[in-house]
Amino acid sequence: MPSPVPKTKVDELKGIISNSKSGETFSEFKYARCLRLLNDIRSFTPQDQLNMYRSIIELYVGNCREAKSLALVNLNESENFQVLRNCAFVFQQILALDLVVETMEKIIEVSNRLNINPKETLEPGYQLNYFLSGNMEKGEGYFTSNDSEKLFESFFRMLQTIDISDKALNEVLQIVHGVTLENNIQCICVEYSYVEEELFITIHVNKSIEEISNLNTMVAKRCYQSGLLDDLNKVSYMILPAKEADI
């Protein structure tokens, strides 16, 4: 029987990242181990791959600004589909939903240039990002590629019913994103419900109810100061602990 093939340092780093649960916060030991592995593979790993690993590591250790900064570098410089999909993942986790849309747009653009069907390169499940970031006009290529035209149409109907502009949607989103970034909050998932012509957006995060008790108030205060309180009421953002939803 042949001996098992030993793990490489790249394999170990990938294993740490892939086996981590969304919302997990790395211990100091795990963080230090990841940084050592990154340093060991630096000489033979493309820079965008290094940035990708580091961005996810910083996300999982709670350094959300650094995670965003590294993902932005890759969005601007890389055309590797794996790298770009991980940019979208990081942006989604910190509620930079307009940047998720930019990433999807770049994946579509690179796919078309390489004569690849975008269905083969796009990640599904990002439909709500186009709506909440006020970028529905950019969504046609994504929604068509993901065979969700009916959902695309339903978002347009919601926009008309709740009577909110794309600009206001994006401005409210930037306030919500700013609050989550300042407090190093990782978003586990975003859910929406549309009942009796009222839209409710629920953000499940990796914090306890005690830790996030003032975040909803902070969002409302900043929207009020920016003249967006009526628009916030139309979207009805609510931040909750992920455990409250058994996620």
C-alpha cells in the first residue's frame, strides 16, 4: 500500500480556509499559522492568489477593512475567475453589495472576452445585491445567465410599489455597510420578505444580541442625519444575530 501523499503548505492553507464556517473568528494561533503559511508560499504563488487568501483570512479574524482593501485590489487587477468569485464572497460578507455587482460585471466581461458562457463562471445567489445596491439596470446579464428572469421582474415590481429610487437604495446601503465595517461585523446571510407591499431586509451577523443592540439605532440615526429615514423605512433593514435564525 503506497504511503499517503503529504500535504503541501498550500493544501494546509486551503484546508484551514475551506473548513472554516461562515461567521467564524480565527484564534490568534490559527491566524498566526495562516500568516506563516502565506509567507512560506509567497515565492511561488501569484500575487492575486496571495491577496485572495489573505483577504479571506483577514475577514475571518475580524479585520474587515483589510479584507475589503485586498479584495478591491484583486477586483481591479485580477481576471482569474476563482479570485474574482472570492472577491464577491468577501464583499458579500461585509455588505459591500455594490462591489459584489461590480465583481459579477467583471466576470461577465472577462467571460465574454474569452468566449465562455457566463453560466459556467458566475456564482448563483447574488440577485438581491443588484436590487439593494440600486443596480438593477446592470442585472440583466447576470439574471439571464442564472435563469432567474422572473425574480428580476419581481424586483422591478417591488421598486415601483415601494416607490424608492436606485440612488436612495444605494445611499441607505452605504450607511448600513459603513456601520458593519466600523464594527467588524461579518454578515452570514441577507434575507428579504415582501408582504402586503412592504419590504423587509434582515441581515444575520456573527455577533450576539448584546453586541449589536445599538447597531440598528446607529443605522437609523445616520439615515436621519442624511435625510434618508423615509427611504430606510421603505426598505426596513434589521440587523440580527445569526443564531436567532438558527443559521
